[in-house]
Amino acid sequence: MTNEIKKEAPANFKVTIDNITVEVAPGTSILNAARKIGGDVTPPAMCYYSKLQGSGGKCRTCLVEVAAGSTADPRPMPNLVASCRTNVMDGMIVKNITSERVQDARAGVVEFLLLNHPLDCPICDQAGECHMQDLGYEHGKEGTRYEFKRRTFELEDIGPYIQLHMTRCILCYRCTYVADQLTDNRVHGILDRGDHAEISTYISKAIDNDFSGNMIDVCPVGALTDKTFRFKNRVWFTKPVDAHRDCSTCCGKVTLWQRGDDVLRVTARKDEWGEVQSYDGKPGWICNTCRFHKKKASDWVIEGVSNINRHSVIAQNKYQGLIMPKETIAEVMGGREPKLLMDIHSISDVNSVDISALPGPATSKTFEKKEQ
């Protein structure tokens, strides 16, 4: 009889992020540890995608300050580190929103990303759900110090379903990881180097793999958009609902974006981090048949309104649990209405104005307020 050696699971590490302590398994990145806490403690991420192996470490928006490396070695790390590529240690102390260095560095990263990214939000289909918009509002600056011509690219046709706007691309590499890990034959990638680098199929070959539409869902900006939805509507005018169908190719669980009874587009369901939701431990990628060819409500079983973050522009008048703010002025002022408090017309001459000195023809000397 052989003695079986039982391997005990390693103890969890305790890491403190912005004065909040959380326990995580060894090998967890600082970013994923912060996601367990949630809220503003979580650094933003433009290139990291937990469902795509090898992603992260390119955009540098998730930089954090490590004030103490671990309990065994409490020395701080001299430089800011990318939280998506740095694993936690037991006793590590991390600063994100509590660090001025981090906020200043993140503002610099946003400025760098916007050097070539055009501010064409009014005509971009990604407007309203763009991670670059959120990052710009939170950490951007009003002006730019960049004085040179922005990088531009000619439009390229990569198929009947996906529109590539390379001018908007920030080279996060997410779409190439999707093609590598979800499809059999990748026909696009990064060409050239430096400021000439671009996403392309090199010979303008159409991308026709049955899961190629997932490149649209992972793109954090408007570089890859849905041609079937292009210029049809704004996302804040549509109503997102969860739906499913029996599909032999994918999970069949999607979000329908409706205007009335019309289905304007179909996307994979997203979690609170803007990533595709997982089902039974597997990412909920959807096939092109569900995405582009099932545009009737009768094709789906409607489950209900999607749960959208109430701070999102998409959630205006749509998110569940809406509680309108209570008017407190009447209570404080003994039941008197606010308009009575502000009615100064009876004791002022605001409605009796001499227009003789005003430009233009005058039909009378004064405007007189009608007595009610």
C-alpha cells in the first residue's frame, strides 16, 4: 500500500488596497484583487481582459503605487507598476485613488492615448459606452500639448459585418487575442512598428470566421463597430434586454438593443467590468449567426431588462430600482412651495423694463406685468 501525499492548498494572501484589506489566492494580480473590492478602488483597464490569455500590460492605465511589497519585505516599490501584470504578496499595501502619484500618472497616460485618438464622439457608434470616454472624463484634461499632425489611416474593408476605423485604435491588442483564441485561422494582426503600427489584414482579406464579431465586443473604443448597427441609433435611445435562444454554436445568451419592438443590434452580455459574462466557468462568446442574423424579437426568448450601471448614460430612466429624490424644501419651509419663496416680481421692477434704450424697434415704452 502506497502512502498518498496530500498537498495542502496554499493559504490566501492578505492585501490592502486604499486602506481596504481583502484576501485573495496566491497568483492573483493586483487588478483582480481590487475587483474583489469593487467601486473606485478598482483601477481602469483598457487592454487587460480577464477572458483573454496574455492580455494586459500595454495601455498603462492601471498603474498603482505599491507602498509595501509584503510582510517579509515591507520596502515600497520605487516605480508605479501595472496592476494587471503584478501579482499580490502577503501583506502588500497598494495605493490607487489615495495616491497623488497614481492620479498624476494616469492623467498623463490618458493624455498620451488621446494624442492620436480623434475626438469624433458625435459621429462614433461607440459613444455612450466607450471606455475611452469614461477615462477621459475621469482623468483627462481640457487641452492638449500636442502640436503635431495626428496619425490617420485610410478606411479598410475587412468584411460585410465589421467596420475598421484604424484612426481610433489605441493598439490594445484585444481583437488579435480574440482571433488567436476563438478562431481557427487568424487573418489579421499588428503590422509595422512604432507610430506606424496598425491593425490590418494586410491584403484587405475579409474576416468571415463565425466568431469574428466578438472583436467588436472587446474593443474599448470605436475602432471596430457593427456595420449592421452603424449610424442607426444612439445607445442611450435604445432599451437593452436580456434574451436567449437555442444555438448549437454558442451559448445563445445575448443582450438585445431595442427601439420599440425593433431589434437594432445584438451583443454578448457584459459584466460590471465591461467584459463578456461567463456561464458555467466559460466566457459567453456569441456566434455571428446570433449577432448579425437574428434581428427579430420573435427569434429570442426575452428574459427582461438588462441590469445596467445606474451611472451609465445608457441607464437613464431604464435602470431598475429607480427612486426619485424627495423634495425637502417644502418640509423645511413649513409646507410653503418653493415657487412662492422665489416670487419676487411683486416687490421688484424686473417685469417693468424700459426698452427705449434697447437695440431694435420699440413698440412701447415698457413691458408691464399682467396682474393675475
